[in-house]
Amino acid sequence: MEIIRYVFKTFLLCAQKILELLSGKYTFPEFEEELHKLLTELGKNVCGIVLKELDEKIYKDKKERKNWVVLQKDCERTITTKFGDITYKRRYYENKETKEKAYLVDKAAVIQRYERIGIGLKAEIAELSTIMSYGNAVEEIKRNAAECVNISRQTVMNTIKGMEGIKPYEQIKEKRKAQVLYIEADEDHIHYQDGKNGIVKLVYVHEGKESLGEGKNRLKNAKYFSGVYEGKEKEELWKAVCEYITSTYEERYIKRIYISGDGAEWIKFGAEYIPDAIYVLDLYHLQKYVTMAFKDEKKLKRALWKAIYKGDLEKVKEIFNDRYNSCKREGEKEAVKRALEYIENNWEGILSYSRYKEEIVGCSAESHISHVLSERLSRGPISWSKEGAHKMAQLRAVKASGIELREKIIKQRYEGLRPVELPKEIIYKAKQRIKKLNERYGKVTELPILLNKKTFTSMAIKSLLQQSII
């Protein structure tokens, strides 16, 4: 097989580089750079040869491609990978029964129609772009992979936009049992490229807090869901959350589900969408409105909080009325009216603290917005398209859920794919050829370094070949 001969020659070249290093031709950094170029070229050429061999295998195995006939051969295609651009030729087929036309080698390798970026490089792009700008991701890929990787900032952006839906959790065989689940929700404000502002929503589900020691806690089994779900699209977000709960937990064991938030309409919608969910107003936002209305009126604030915890709405209104009457400026009165309206609109969510105070663990949505979304989407002078922000938020949520994004993307593409198998006789012949390669390359004279009569390096390689070490 061509690939075996090529790989063997390349490893001989690697041996040459090693011995040239030892003989003083290279410094170690120079050797590292030379080796990187050599192995990158190896990877690119091996991928091309593999696709060629696979195309040949499909062509020869007529049982495997039953009903498929060749329409055209030597159809060239180029795909960009972590090793650089790989150009290969393949056959174009038509199914005699269905009349479907396809490049069968592309289907076997799961290279999609019109795809220009390999799945491995796509996974790399997604991983890097979730933590840095598109431009910086390009520079990082070119620095860590092959310099000849032909991608741009536009390529990265298009790759992110083209990402298929990736769930922030894995399907489990045995469902978990939890009596109480907590759902927290909040939003991040971003800038669009057209100068308008947008909102990215974040929802996460967990089983409460667990101690890490030294006064530190973390959320137990937290899974995150995010995206730009505008208007009626919010149902898609809550549907995804609901599907996660039903696929992960034994529903008959769940006694209560709490949904905490700042009172936004889309969060309250979630409390209605999730069966038997209990809405809880985040006290952080309630505190902001109380402070805005009462400022330094400590006596009135103490009375207000007492009435709130007792669940006495009439007393709350009375205290607000006293505060309103004492206000001298119109701005202060407006703040009081807004605060009272906020409390009235979220009264059921406020009462949940009194009814279920033994189970409620508080809401940490503000810090999660900062960590999961703001670090990438809204800090600094950055603007987004709606589609780009939506995809980026989803990828950030997947990472926050503890999923290895690079592995997840590759696994999702190849899940359920049957491994390619060459006919047994071809494998047997290849193994026999490998056994003979030592003898064949034991007589190799084509390496430039072996043309030297008596250098340290040439003598060392000849010695290794004679001893069949290579």
C-alpha cells in the first residue's frame, strides 16, 4: 500500500533529523521546528492517501456499493484541515434505483457537501473562539497547527454560525433520582452590528449546592442552556430545559422544581411551561428596588422587610404609601411607584421564600451571567450578529456544563458511523509488505545524508538500518 511506503520513508527522515541534531547541525529549537514541519506534511499527505485508498476500496467492493455505478472519476476536491489543505480525487456515483448521486468516499468519511473545513479543524475553531476573538483564534490555530492552514476571521465566523445544535449534556443509561431541582435564569445585554442592543438568555439546572471545603461551594450537576431566544422563541429554550429534565431524572421522584429569576416575563413563562414549577423571585433584584425606593430610610426599610417576610401585602402597600407621601421630588415618587409595582407583579415569587425557606438555596444568576456569557459576549467593544451571538452563547453553555467541546463536536459528527473496513486479503498483503520493508529499506541509499562517506550521522543511520532498528 502506498501509505505504508510513504510513512516509512518519513520516519527515516525523522531519524535523519534526530541524528543531525546530535551531530550539531541543529539547535534543539531548530530541530523542533524542522520536526513540526515534517510531521505536519506527513499528516497532510497521509490524510490524502487514506482518502484515495478509501475511494479505491469502495470502487472495488461492488457488494458494498450495490446499485451504485460510476458516473465520473478523478473529481478533485480540497478540504482544509489542521495539517493544511488536502486535495484528493474521487469517483462520482449514481444509485440505479433511487437515482441519488453522491461521492461515496465523502459519505464514508462524513465530509459533507460543500464543506470546506474538516471536522477536526472545525472543533478546534469552536474551542478557541469561545475564549478569544475570531482574529485571535485564527492566529492561535496557525501558530499551533500548520502555517499553511488557509483560514480567516470570516472562516471562523462562518464556522461558528454553521455549528449544529450541541446539547450541554450526555444521554445517560440510568436516570438520576432527585427530590428537588433548582432552575435559575438571567440575561446578558449585548451589542448588535447594526447598532441595536440585544439580550442573550441563560438558564441552568442543578440539584442544589455542595461544599468544596474552606467555605467554598459549587452547584451540583449543573447544566447550562443559552441563546438569543427572542419573542416566541423562548419556548424553544424552555423546551430544551424540559427535555433535559425528563431525559436525566426519574420524574416520579421529583417533589418540587424551583425557578428563580428577576421577574422577567420570559422567566415567568418558564415557570408555567415546566410542569408544577414554583417561581421564586431573586432577592438580589428585590433588594435593588427596595434600596432605590427607600434609600437611607432605615426604619421604613426594616418595617418593609418584616412585612414582606410575613407575607402581608397590605402592610407593604401601606409602608410604600407613607414613603410616597414623604417624597418631595418627582423622581423619588416615580422610584417608589416602580418598586411597589415590581413587588406586586412578583408577589407570588416573593411569598415562595416564606413557604419553602427550608429548601430554597438562593440564586447566583448574576455571577453565572458574568462567567458564562459576559466574558466573551459583552465585555469590551464587541458587536455581534444575532446568529453569531446565539451560536456562541450555546457553545459557552456547553463548556460551562463540563462538556469537552472539541470531543463533543467530533463525536456528534461520527456517532453511529460504521468503521471503514478493507477486505481481509488487502490487510493480509499489507502486513506482509510491512515485514519486508525492513529488508528493503535496509539497503536504502536515497537519503541525502547517506551519500556522505564517513560522517557521524551517516554512519549512525547505516548502523541502525543494519541492526533493523528502524
